Amino acid sequence: MSNKNLIPPGTDNKPSGQYVEVGPRGGEVKNARTVTIDKGDRLPPTQEKGRKWQRK
């Protein structure tokens, strides 16, 4: 996926659904978190600085 699909932690007003934690450039990370948010919720912090969220 392109970097356009990567969302920094703390971003709000994203579509509801599941988001998975990825590396700074979208790569897989070991023991990645998956979160479910509702419309308008804020994405939580990632486990390590520099990581981002990507919609499943």
C-alpha cells in the first residue's frame, strides 16, 4: 500500500472499522495491534514511536 493510506496515531474522524498497526512505511510489525474504532473516534497511540495505522 502507498504511504497515503497510513494514518498517524491520534487522528480522528476516520471511517469506522478495523485498523492494524504498521511500520513507518507500511511494513508489517511483530505483534502488531489491531483496533476497532467507531466513526469519529480517535486512533490510539501505537506501541512504538514512528508507527502508523492502516485500515484493514
